[in-house]
Amino acid sequence: MLNERVVAELSRVFIGLGSNIEPRLEYLLLAVNGLKNLGEIALVSSVYETVPVGGVAQPDYLNAVVELHSALGPLELAQKLKTLEKTIGRKERPRWHEREIDLDLLFYSDLIIESSELTIPHPEIPKRAFVLIPMRELAPELLHPVLHRTMRDLCDEIKAADVRKTDSVIR
């Protein structure tokens, strides 16, 4: 009898993490631990404190980005991220309001997906310093598959004054 091994191809994905309800750092740690069940964590960025976007008065966020190598398909991964948010304790609130945890699928390999269920790459990446700065830290030469620009180039063009690196670690 042959001993056959099934080898799943792993996709390189980047997931943005954010929390602005205490305990913010604990929520990020829970997210990283939960992501370990969805693939292999390759890299975790530094943690950044950032001013909220969207115009709703609320506390500052802690943000980070995780590089994950996963055998899950993009839609399944996105669904599991939503489930993980609920498991961690995210409550339903209107858009742009505070969050216990927010997990955004930023990139999935070099795929471009535009559907009613999922958009990859995340459409707000070029406008968000709190995503671009940790992305530059993890993968400065990663090419945005729609814009054909590297994370380094996109980051160099954005105002980053409201993003401050912290001493916190969430590995």
C-alpha cells in the first residue's frame, strides 16, 4: 500500500486587525491566536495606535497586520474571519463605530475579486495609513494587483501623522 500524502497549496494572505474598545491589546492577541486555526502565521507587524476614520467620535485604535499562509479559499477565509470576530466578542454596531475587533482580508495572493460577497484586495487599502504602514513593514515590495504599485510606494504617498508605533507585541 502506498503512503500518499495530500499536500494543500497555501496562499499568502494579509489580514488587517483593529480594536478600539478595551482591552484593545487583548482583543488583538485573541485574534492572532484565532488566526492560527486558519493557517500558518508567517509574520505579524508591529502594533500601531491610530486615530479613527469615519468621523464618529471614539477612542483610538490599535492596529496590526498578519501575514497568513492558508489552504482556505478566499470566500471561506472571509467567512471564518467574521466568525472569529463574533467568537472574540464583536458586537453589531453601525459602520464607522467602535469595535472590539475588526478583521479585514486585505490581500489574498494576487487575486482580484469583485463580488457582492467579497472584494479583494480590500478597496480602502490605498487610503489607510494604518494598513499601509504595517504592510510596508511586512512586505514592502508586495505589488497591489489592481494599482500595480508596491506597499512602499503607496505608503510613501499617504499622510501618516495619525499612526504611531507602540511597544506592544502580539505574536
